[in-house]
Amino acid sequence: MAMTSLNDLFVHFLRDMYYAEKQVLKTLPKLAGKADSGDLRKAFETHRAETETQIANLEKVFEMLDLKPRGETCAAMDGILEEGQDIVTETSDADARDAGMIASAQAVEHYEITRYGTMVAWATELGRKDAARLLQANLDQEYAADRKLSELAEKRLNREAA
């Protein structure tokens, strides 16, 4: 799709995030299964449920725009998830693996935060306050997930890995 307007960019990012969230949804159960820490496992499981809500919100935005929900391959997310998978498979110490999984999960969160922040601004600029509200809800969840991961790392898991 040729992008010639802010609306075209918005739709491109929407499809990018739809694909990205679907990939994250597939990955979170794998991370939860590899987590040594019960708290980290619970954080991944909780975020899986949030990710399902985020996908539903994206589908509502597609509907508002009279578009069929579909993703576009997001090479950035694929790379972040692949790097995270390398951490999981190549780290033999359980505590170090937990610390590495937190770092990898935060890379995902930070990518999502940048995209959702941009999309909220663009939706607002395009007069789509209805879409902006749904995207803001996703952004708020991503910020909360990032804070939770930081808290787990800084209060205990990094120390255990050291």
C-alpha cells in the first residue's frame, strides 16, 4: 500500500501492531512456561490476557475505519521476539534466564509504547477520538506491564541472577 497521507500511515501502523500483538500473544505462554519465578510467570500470564484485550481494541479500531482486521508483517517485532527466544534457549541458569526474559519482554513493551503513543497522537489529529481512546487504553496497559517488569527485576530477580 502506498502511503501518501497521515491516514495511510495510521492504517499501516494499525496493521503493524495487529500483527505484532498476535505474535506477542503466541509468545507469552512460552515465556510463562520458562519462567522460574512464580511472580514473573504470573506477570506473563496477566499480560497475555491484556494482550487479548489489546487485540480486541485494535479490531474495534479497524471496524471504526470500515476495514477488515489484518496484520502486516512487523520485522521489528519479529526481530525482538527472535532475540528473546535466543535468550530463553541459550541461558542455562534459571535466575539469569528470568532476568534475560524481563529484558527481552521490556524490549517488546518499549516498541509497543512507541507505536501506540504515535497512533494515539495520529488518531487524535485525524479526528478519531473514538480510536484514540481504545489505543490509549492499550498504551496504558503497556506502560503498566513495563513498570511491573521493572519492579520484578529491581526488587529481586536481578539480584538473584547476580
